[in-house]
Amino acid sequence: MNAATSSGKEINGYPFESHWLDVGDEGAPIRMHYLDEGPPAAPVIVMLHGNPTWSFYYRTLIPGLAETYRVIVPDHIGCGLSDKPQDSRRAPYYTLEQHIRNLSRLVDYMGLRRFTLVLHDWGGAIGMGYATRNPERVSRFVLFNTAAFYQPALPLRIKMCRIPLLGDVLLRGLNAFARLALPWATVDRARLTPEVRAGYLRPYDSWANRVAILRFVQDIPLEERHRSRPTLDQIESSLYLFQEHPMLILWGGQDFCFTVRDFMTGWQDRFPYARVRVIEDAGHYVVEDAHERILPWMREFLAETTFPKAPYPNRDAAAAVLGAANEPATPGSFREGGENGEASLGTL
């Protein structure tokens, strides 16, 4: 159950102070690791990673954001420097529902009242799961190549990892998912120095420490009777609550899994007034590929947008607010070949 390492300071490029919170229900403690950087009284940003990454994924954004904001970055249970309990039928530690509950405990423990969510990969479903249950607490969103709605599109290479026994051998035995994700999910592979590779893989150094990597893949609710499908359906049906909330979507255009066609357009359909940039020379690990461009875009978005007073309780109310604006933002047309390799949608 122990974390892969007691602290992250010995990991190159990760000079942050570690904190832990016990999120266990009963019995032995289960420690969730998190970072808490920046001025304590500043506006709060909560950043959620996906699989098979950890808070290391956001290391290049945290220092710049922490100059102005309080930046909180947890590692999901089983990931990064959090504990990695070995689950059983009686203790399903690695379900979407449980990850949402863990996040809720962290937010309550820290006394966070209003904050911005930054979401990548599985962080989208977990973060939106929390948001739809606590809409009064979430003010703005920044999305990186993620989903919080049902979409059956899934690459064959990931489907293979869901096959019983084969998935265990590939993901827990060979660590194939975490290792291969680095070149598959990153376009500029020169950025994957030995130190960066080591940082991503450090917490996943044994069969036991890779349990969450496999469980996340198994928890993708493709089937109608999947145990996490009701949770995902509830999240999807409540996304309308945030139609009037400021949202910035920054998408790696070469993502082999969360594609522009199948996933980014799903966000645009639900949030047509979101600010959107497609970064054509970036992959699924879009922050790894383009953090130098992403940081100023995030700063600009956060400086220009304000917190909504309160979420609207139904679709008609949200639509009325959007339609009543004197000069409503309008969805822009797709423009190929933006500067620095990105294409833009919407108004920035």
C-alpha cells in the first residue's frame, strides 16, 4: 500500500513540497498525495491528471501559475506518490465513483469554496463528476484532451489492454502502457529526456505499484452494464449546468485516443461558447508538447474571465442566459495553420 517513494523532491524537475491526506474509509489508512503551491489566500486552481501519468505531468505549469494562484494538484489513489492499495471485490478502490469521492474529501479537507478545474484524460470524468455534484464550488474550466461523456471510440491498442490476463501481463508485468504512452502521446520526442522518462515512470516500478494503471483501463465504461456507466451517465446528463461558465479547451491535434473528431467536438457540442485552441503539433500529452504556449494562454484566460455568480439549475435557464447577452460570443470557424502550429476555434 505504500507509495512508490516518500517524497518527490529527489525526482528531477519536481521540486515541490509533498502533502498527504488519509482518504481511507476504515482499517489501514490510504494516503492521497497532493501538491499545494502558491499564496494560500490566492484564487485556487485544482489540476487533475489522467492515466498513466501523475502530478508530474503538470510540473511545467505549476511554477508559473503559482506566482498568482494557489495551485493544488493531487495524485489519484494508485497513482504518483499516493498509496497503491491492492483492491478486492470488497474494496473497489479504483472506480470512477471512488475517485470522485476521494477528490471530494480533499476539497472538503482543504476548505475550498470556489476554484478553477484543470482537467486531462481521466481527470475530466473525475473532475466533472465532482463539479456536477458541487456546482456551486466550480467557477471555470481548462480542458486538455479529456472526456466526461460516453464515447465508444477506443483504439485497438487500448482495447487489447482490457483483455483478461493479457492486460495484467502488459500493464502490470511489463509496464507497457506507461512506457509506450510516452512516445505514443508525445509528438516532440526530443522532450522525452532520460530524466523526463524516469520522472513519469518512477512511481510505477513494480507489479503492485501498477495496479491503478490496469484498473483505470478496465474502468472505461464502454459496456452499458459496466459498473461505472451509471456514474458517467449522471455526469454527462448534468454537464449543461456549466454552459455559461468560462471554459478554455486546449487540445493536442495528434492525439491517437482522444481525437479531435470524436472527443473535442463532443465538448464543443455541449459548450459552443468555450474558447478553443487545437495545437496541431501536439499529442495526447499536450502539456508535455506545448507547455511554453499553454501557460500564457491559461494566464490570459484566467485574467480575462470572471467567476459566474451561481450555476443555473436547468437547461432552459442556462439557454436563456446565453441568449440574453447583449453581445454573445459566437462559435468561430476552424482556421488551419495558426501561428506556432496551432489552429484556433472560437474567439480568444
